[in-house]
Amino acid sequence: MYQLQFESSHHLTEGDDHTLVVDEYEDVGSMYMLVLQDGSRQSVGKQLIESIEETSG
């Protein structure tokens, strides 16, 4: 699992939260392809992500 820190709130996060936990992610050039915890996939531009850290699941 990975914790993503957005530079500002995002429609994938709740309210004013800037943090999102995903099952996995893939670097696809100018974007990250995220595998969300519900199994769905979402692409996000790299410029929106401040940091990505691996977390213990």
C-alpha cells in the first residue's frame, strides 16, 4: 500500500484532506496510474502529487 500526498485537496480525497491510500501505483510518463482500495483504477497527473510513501498494510 502507498500513501499519496496531494499538493491540494483532490476529488479522490475526502473534503480538505490531501492524503490518499492506494493499493499500488504505476509511473506512466507524465501521470501515475493508481489502483484504489476498491479495485478501480484512476490516473492522476504527476504535478498534483507532492509525495508517495510505502505504508505497512
